[in-house]
Amino acid sequence: MHCRFPVNALRMTRQSSYSSAIVPRMGSTTAGVTRAVSCVTTGTALLLTMSCSSPPLGPTLRDVVFDKVTLESTAGDASLCCCRAVTTVTNQNTVTVDVTLKFSAYGGNDPIPLGTVVHFIDRMAPQTSQRVEASGFLFSCGRITEVKSEIDVKGLQSPGN
């Protein structure tokens, strides 16, 4: 639709004394106002349609997996300080990703973790594996009864791709 706005679009038109309605005529300012309102309405509808559409989808990032988490003492004795979470992470995606792993150690029935360790893997290439040794539990492995893990994956896209 081609929209033109006449310079005098907002100027009032004269009404006939015999008619109570303004009837747009070609070339009249009322027709210009009608055209302007139509263009604004069409533009608004187009904008709303574009803003409600879904963004383009990229590759899935769900294919980063890790093996069962085990605990290792950093001193070689599970009764001594300190402890680390050990696992292997595999990026089965088709893109390079940044991976954030969070390990929370629990002891007994307490719902609050004894401690939490965060481990980052920058720019993990597709179809690769990496051993993770997340050190940072400042207590012995013997105090830990359960480890809960979380993973966060962010895809990387080069501007040239």
C-alpha cells in the first residue's frame, strides 16, 4: 500500500448545511486524513505481526552431557580436607559452546548444601570431550552424602558464520 500524507491533512473541511456527516471526496483533506489513518493502522498491524513472530531458531544446545559425578580427595585421603567433583563433559552439538557446571554437595538430610563449586569450560568445540576436576569443597569427601549438578550451555556463533 502506498501512503502519502497531504500537507493540509489536519485542516478541517467545510460541511454542507444539509448534511451532518463528512463524506470524503477525492482530493479533499478528509480523504487525505482517511488515507493517513489507514496507513498508520496498516503500519501498526504490520509492526505487531512482526513483533509477535518467533525469532529464527538455531541449533539445539541440549546435547552437552556429562558422566556420573564422582568425588576425589585433593589430599589422597577422603577423611582429610579437601574434595573435588570429577566428571567428563561431552559436547555432542554441532556448534562451539560455553559450559557452566555447578556442583552442590549435601550432607545428611540438610536441605542446604555444605558447599557449591562452579566450573567453566570456555569454547568447547563440537564433538569433543573434556575431563573436569572441579576443586573447591573445603571439607572432606567423607562428609558428602549427595552431589547435585546443574549445567548451563550457551552457543557461540562467529559473525562470519
